[in-house]
Amino acid sequence: MSDIGKLPIGVFDSGVGGLTVVRALMERLPLENIIYFGDTARVPYGVKSVATIEHFTGQITDHLLNQGVKMLIIACNTMAAVASGVVRQKAGAVPVLDVIEAGAGAAVVESRTRAIGVIATPTTINSNAYARRMHALDPQVRVYSQACPLFVPLVEEGWLEHEVTRLTAQEYLKPVLAENVDTLVLGCTHYPLIKPLLQAVVGSSVRLVDSAITVAEQAARTLNELGIANPGDTLSTYRYTVTDIPLRFQTIGERFLGRSLGIVEKLDW
């Protein structure tokens, strides 16, 4: 079992955003080895058809399974919303976690009034995946969703505390806050970088659910339950694989990760 424990966790995303999940895993599970895959050549996924997203997601899943991972984490909300079934089918006995399931579960536990807000990209909101999972856990929950398409470019621009970002957040969150939600799910892996700004906009009475942190907690529980946590007798390793290395990837990636990326491998399909 210790040999399985030393195998890496595979984390994947359509681009760079899933590095917030890697960051949360590093902080929660510092002994674990991690392989990150970002499909930077084909991002964004949000504008593509379900069939295309499923095909791309299947390719990435096969690649990571061939690397010998002990767990897969879908760090992309779009992939989780429309292609998690493909990943689980291919993974077989390898446990699969995803940010939507983790975030939805944490929100249902956190909320006291059963009024929950979800902010995400238009594709994730239109999929209704968060609301469906929350209602499956608690039919009494009321979910108020809001697409926030400008947040991703603002975060990638580095405008994390900018007045433009604050004003944009106020506009987006007006209809959600009007419903008196007590919990707000950050349904995109870019959003944790503006968490302090969002908390200031919604006020201290609204709990923010960060899917990156919740999926890292779920990973810790699952590894322990299955007895496949890394015993940690060697230094943990981190590998980053992308399908294209755009000029700004290093800068944006290190902002998301909160540390140096080191060597980034480029995979040609």
C-alpha cells in the first residue's frame, strides 16, 4: 500500500486556473506528489460543444492514467460540469474528485438559511451543475446563480485589488445579495485570487466557499480512508505539463500557485 501512496495525484484543467487547486493541495497535503496538466493550447473550453469537451477531457484523463496516478482531481468547473462521467468511466478504480461536487457539498453544510449563491463562468452557470448537486443533497436549498464573465480576464490581468474589479463585483453580486444568501460559492478556479475583494463586497455575514480548498480537504479524507496517503519518507515532487506555453503563462501561473513553477513540460498531442 505504501508503494501506491508514493504515486502522484493527477490534477487537470483547461488552462492555468487549476493551479489554485494545486496550491490548496500543497498547503493541505505537503507530502503528496502532484502532476498538473493544463490544456493551454485549447483553452477556453467554455465556448466548445459538450462532445468536444468530453473528447478533450478523455484525452487528458488517458494521459494522466498512463503516468500512474493514484487519484484524479478535475480542477476545471467546465470539465466537471459536462464531462465528469467520462473521467470516472475511464478511471475505473482510481478515485476521481471534482471541484463542483466538493464546492456544492461544502456550501450545503455551511448554509444556515438554505439560501446559497453561486458565481461562475457562463458555461458553468448554464450547465446548472452546482444547483443540481446541491438539490440532490438537500431539496430545500434555494440556489441563486450569477455568471461573471469579466472576472477571469481581470484576474489574469493581475487586477486583484483594482477599483474596476471591485465595481464589477458589486454589479455582478447585486442580484445575488438581494436574495439574502448566507453562503457564496466561488465556482471558478480563478476566483480564489480575488477572495479578499469579494469578501469585502458581500460583507462578513456571507460565508465564501472556495472549491479549491474544499476539494483539497476531500482529497485528504479520501486518501486516508483508502489508506493511500503518501508516507512522506522522500521530498514531494511537482510536475507541470501544458499543451502550449504562452508568453504570459509563467507569470500568471506563478501568481495562481503562489510560488515558482520550476520546469514546465510541453506535450504535443
